[in-house]
Amino acid sequence: MPLVQLIYVSSACRELSDEELEHILESSIRHNTQQGITGVLLYTNGSFMQVIEGEEAAIEETYSRICDDDRHKDVFLLSKEVIAKRDFPRWAMGFRRLSRGKFESHPAYAPFLPDGFDAERIGAQPGVATEMLRQFSGA
Ligand code: FAD
């Protein structure tokens, strides 16, 4: 079964509280641990970017569940590719809530973050999503 990496961005249906984000994270860690999935979830200004990595069937099932979740909308698939090894092996689901100060320390990414993650600009620049996930998560 091939190892697959999938990255998407989405918009929260409303500004989520710390408690709601905590629920999403707990649920993600519980399911992902069972399915051998690792990854990172970034959240800023009502906008998500997530990478999930694992066996193809587990990624398909999990992504379908994520897409059906009505806590977010406009799920935009940035990439889905077979990989030789994981880029984000460290966490069942790492999480970072990004503040404006965090962006200011990475000015090269400002064009991709005008008001949350800009799916079209990020999608037009291959590799930038993985770089941002790596830089902002500290992976
Ligand atoms: P539980 O984890 O038991 O749900 C806990 C509580 O969360 C519920 O009581 C309910 O209040 C609330 N809840 C659950 N589902 C929904 C829903 N669809 N709409 C509104 N409230 C709900 N899941 C993963 O397995 N792996 C991931 O990496 C992952 N990443 C996510 C990223 C984002 C941005 C979001 C929004 C969700 C993510 N999820 C992920 C969660 C996933 O979408 C499902 O909600 C979850 O897997 C359902 O698990 P469960 O049935 O065990 O519910």
C-alpha cells in the first residue's frame, strides 16, 4: 500500500474557540493514532491548512471524514501525492495557532496569508505549502 501525503486548506464556519479546536485535535489524534496517520494542522484567522500522511486507504477514509465535517467549509485540495517517506512523522496531529507576530517573522509567506491561507496562491506555487507547514510547525 503506497504512502501518501495530502495537503488542503479550508475555512472555519465561524471563529472557533480554543475548546472547539481542542476537540478537533483530540479527535484527530485518537483516529490518526489508530490509522497510522501523522501530520500537522495550522489555524489562523478562521483558516486551516493541514497535511496528513499515511497509507493510501487510511488517508482516503480520513480525508472524506474531514470533508464532511461541518465545522469548516470550502475545503480546497492543494496536493495529494505518493511519497517515499514522511515529511511530518513527529505527531499524530501537530497543531499550531498562528498569530500575526508569527507571520511577521516569516515575511516571505506574507503574500500567501493576506487574510488566512490563500488557497489559489499557495496552490500556484509548488512546494510552498509543505515549506509553510514545516516552518510554522517547527517540524
Ligand atoms: P468525536 O471525536 O467523538 O467528536 C467529538 C465531538 O466533536 C462531538 O461530540 C461533536 O461535538 C463534535 N463533532 C464531531 N464531528 C463533528 C462534525 N462533523 N460537525 C460538528 N461537530 C462535530 N479527524 C481525523 O480523524 N483526523 C484528522 O486529521 C482530522 N483533522 C481535522 C481537521 C479539521 C480542520 C477539522 C474541522 C476536523 C478534523 N478531523 C479530523 C475531525 C473529523 O472531521 C471528524 O469530526 C472526526 O473524525 C469525527 O470523529 P468521531 O466520530 O470519533 O467524533
